[in-house]
Amino acid sequence: MQKSIKIHKLLLIEKYLPHNFLAEKMLLNCLLINSESVEMIILTLPVEAFYFQNHQEIYKSIIIMYKKKLPIDITTLVTFLQDNGLLKKIGGINVLIELINQIPNIIYVEEYIALLKDKFLRRSLIRLGYELINSSYMTNISIESVVNDFETRLFNLTIDLKPKQLSNSTELLNNILLELKEKSIRTILPGIASGFDDLDLITQGFQRADLIILAGRPSTGKTALSLNMGLNIIKSLKLPVIFFSLEMSKEQIMYRLLSIETKISQAKLRSGKLSENDWTKLNKILNIISKLPIFIDDTPNLSIQDIRSKIRTISFNESKIGLIIIDYLQLMQSSMLKSENRVQELSQITRALKNIAREFDVPVLTLSQLSRSVENRMDKKPILADLRESGSIEQDADLVLMLYQKTNLNVQYLNGLDNFLIELIIAKQRNGPIGNLTLKFNAKEIKFSNFN
């Protein structure tokens, strides 16, 4: 009895889903009488955008004819349907006669498309809503999986709201030419400036949609450098930075940020034994940092799906994100089924991080450990093969940076024992040169700065 009621309800839902019968007929007519509208409609609307089954079959046939470069009009369509045994399926020749009796206004093709897309998305939302209700009743599925699946599918629907445009070579070359002219007039980086001049000169800034790996042995300054980069981006470009800390608490990260900005050592800040001058600096910096768009998440054992969900939440309120920092790769969990092979699992994670960079069009800076094997060599300068559980890390990364505390660089270059020179190795750059550069590092203030 309950099963029949459920089926009846589903039938009612399908029966009364939003649709626009007239707009569907007008668009199909446009496809038959105006060859110029065919490509625009096909590139914009999926088959499911048509609500009625016979309209879907007609539309599918037109798409096939278009791909086969066949002429499209009422005569060729009838022939195609007859030859493929589809004429009866769409309701017979009378359906097509009724279709061509409509008099569409070609000027309003985009409006017809918008009407169908609106109804299609509403139907999709309604179905998604009912699927969410049904999934919520299934107690054998974790609530996290239900919510994550819902968020992903809802986000994909919002992407569908944005028009997808194809560009031909002429348009692309014109855009590139305009970009080159703008760069020749203004000395701007094509990417997002890290705030370190030598690095930006070689990389031309962090490129959007790039996966960047910052690798080093423990306690070499990976977190400190990433925080310095994040602060530089926030202050210079006013773009939000998201910091996922899988190792340190958000309080520890905040102490580091305060130390970088106030130039008061972490030890002194934590002790609370501050001078009057220290309190003056701290209050001033607190006021500044509180207004910076920096988001810190210290949830341990984060999965890719968790990260994607949290970025999505922030991106709803922020027009653009400047940088995503993940500290660090080897502590992450795969959203997929666990693999006994950790290298395979890391490979899944790095591919997913690259997808996140592309999906949100933002550089993703991921910190990574180097393997212990580097310590066993005479020459301890790291190479790509030293990436711990490297697998696809090297393959998926667009840019690989490595920190190296070379012995003869670790000398006092200014007053105080906490000032060092650290070598930053650009071990891989997909679209540019590799090389080495030197940065100053003040360990007391956790502050990196340009060498020159």
C-alpha cells in the first residue's frame, strides 16, 4: 500500500513539473526554419531541457543530423525519422505539421532558450529536493555523504546557470593581443603576485587554476612562507585567502600571523609579557588583521569533499578568492574509497586538488613533506624525486617549490642569531623556467622577505 502511494506521488510530481509547451515548439520550429540558430541552441540546451518526450526525440534527431552535417528542414527531418523508425515514437507526421504551423519570431530565440533553461533548472531542483528527502530516510548512508552529495549537485546546477561560451581562434587571438598590449603599457604580472620579487619575476605570479606544491623537510619554514605569501596577497590585492591547517590549530596560526605583522616573537606573545610599546603595536595590528579577509580552518583529517564544500560556501559570498593554502598534503584523506596503497590515495588527492584549482579558478598552494632519503645523501639539495610518496604529485603540479637550508647559507647575515638565508628552488614550472633564488628568513618573527 505504502509503495503504491509513493509511486503515485512520484507520478504526480512528474506530471506537474514546470514546463513551457509553447516555448519548446517555438524553439524546435526555429531549428527547422533558421539554420543560423541551430548551433546556438544545440550548444546551449541539453536534450533534457525539453520536457515532452516527443520533443526530446525530435531535438535528439536534429542534433544527430547537425553532427552528420545533413541539411535540417521539415523534409529532411521527416526522412530521418522515418529511416530510423522514430516517426511513430514522436506521435506521427501530424506532430511535425502542427510544429511548423507555429510562427516563431527569430529575434526572440535567446528568450525561448532562457525560458526552457529556467523550467529545466526548476525541474532539476525539484527532483534533487525529493532525492535529498529520500536519501535522508536511508540511515545506512552517513549524513555527511548525503549533505556533501547534495552540495556538489546543487553547485553543479548553479554552474549550469552560467552561459557556456565557445571561442574561435579569431576571438582568442584578439583577446591575447589586447592582453599583450595592456601588459606592454603597464608592468603588471599575468598572475597573482606572491610578494617575493625574484619568485614573481620567474613565475610571473601564481596563475589561477594552478596547483602549486611547496615542499621541504620538517621545520624548514613551509608554513611560515605560505603565511607570508597569503598576507602579501591579501594586503596588495585585497583578495581573500583560505588557509586549511591540518597540523596546527587556528590559534597557533593566528599567533604566527601576529608575530609576522607585529615583529614580536611568538614566545613573547605567548608569554603575555609585553612592554607598553609591544601592546601599542599589537592593538594596532589586531585592528588591521581583524579586517583582513583571511579564513582559517583547522579541522583535522580533512577530505577533498570537505575542502571543496568549505571553499564553495566562502565563494558564495566572495566574488574572487586570491589563494587557497593547504597545510599539508600528507595529512589529507581521500573522499573516495580508501586504498591500501597510500601512493594511489595521494595520487587521487593531488588530482582532486588540481580539479579544485580549475573549478574555482584559483591557485591552490599545497604544502608537502620531502622524504627522509634526502638526509641520507651527501648532496642534501632536494630534487623532484624527494617528494614524499610522490606518485602523481610531480605530474599534477603546475609549479613545484622546494625550501633548502644550505649549510653555507645558514649564516648570520644581519644582527641577531635568528636571521638566515634560505634557498627557494623552483624545481618544476609547467609554463616557465626553473631556477633558484634566495630569501631572507627571520625565525624569531617567522618573517620571510626579499634577499635584495
